[in-house]
Amino acid sequence: MKRSYKLRPLLIIIVSIIITSCTLPAYKSPYAAGYVERGVASWYGGEFHGRPTSSGEIYDMYSNTAAHKLIPLGTIARVTNIENRRSVVVKINDRGPFIEGRIIDMSYSAANEIGMVNMGLANVEIEILKWGEVISDFTIQVGAFLIEENALRLQKRLGYKYSDVYIAPYITNNKKFYRVRIGVKKEIREAEQLASQLSADGFTTFITRKD
């Protein structure tokens, strides 16, 4: 008795549709084109004036610049004060703020333009206008210390479970910090997974760029 295979193409199509519908959607980095971020902004001024930024440029408190932990250096963004709707266009040329709950650190000039100097903090919206050309990898920072021995102790503690633990010295405001960091990741999803694992182990972390 001959078997009929007329239904086979239809079955293949149905199976393909089912497989496709069950496939997870492609991960979209939150730092892709059209990126918008909302959160708390702070500003930094005189004590950093004339000092090098993470980009190598000299910080000028009277220029419209800003610091962000993840947005590529050289990026041009519009920052809007949500409360008064005043906005300013800034260049991201530094890293920070390294304080939980804040997303961007504005220069004095930029902060003044959106009316947040007196308050010190403001709820803002960041809109990317033009991405910076140099995009570095992601890394996870677990701590920053003024005393190198403390950084070495944390590095040793992390080294029992994690690989690629390193110390990245950084000088700011005449102070040298020893930053303890883990890993170098090409994709932010990989960095987020590692940060989640570290958080589950009781460590306070944040993701930043390895500039």
C-alpha cells in the first residue's frame, strides 16, 4: 500500500510557524538608536574645573557637557528638565555619576540652563541626538576605594568565584580611587547577567563602560 505524502509540505509549514512563534524575540540593547532615558540628574562644578575627563578632554564647567556611566563618549544628547520643560544639548565626555539612583552628571553650565543648579538634583529625560563614534565594552564595577589594600582584599574575595577581576585606578579631584571591576563584555545583556549574579551573591554593582 502506497503512503500519501501530499500533506507533508503543509505539515512542514505548520511546524515552522509553531517553532517561529515560540522563539524568543531578538534582544534589543537599551542603548540602541532612538534611546531615551528618564531619571535623576545631578551636576558637578568648580572642584573639577580644569581637570581631565574620562574622554581625555579637560572639564570646563562653563561648557555644556555631561557624564554618563554607559552612553558612548562623544555622544550628543538633549537633556530636558521634566519639571519645567527646559532643555539643553550636551556632549557626553565623562563617566559618572557613581551614586546610586542618578543617571547623569551635568556640567555647571548645562545644569544652569535647565534650572537645576539651586536644587542640585532634577528629574530629567535624556534623548540621544547623535551617537559617539567610539563605543567601548561593558564592565561591572563592584567597589571603589581610596586605600589600595581594601581594593586588593575585595579582588581576592571575588577571585574565589569569579574570573577577570581587576583593579582600575582613577584620579579625580586630587584623589586616587582603586576601582574593583569584573569582566569585559561586548553586549550589555551579558553584563546585566553577570551583574545579576553578583547581586545575588550580596555585592552592590553597576555597569559602566571600560573606557
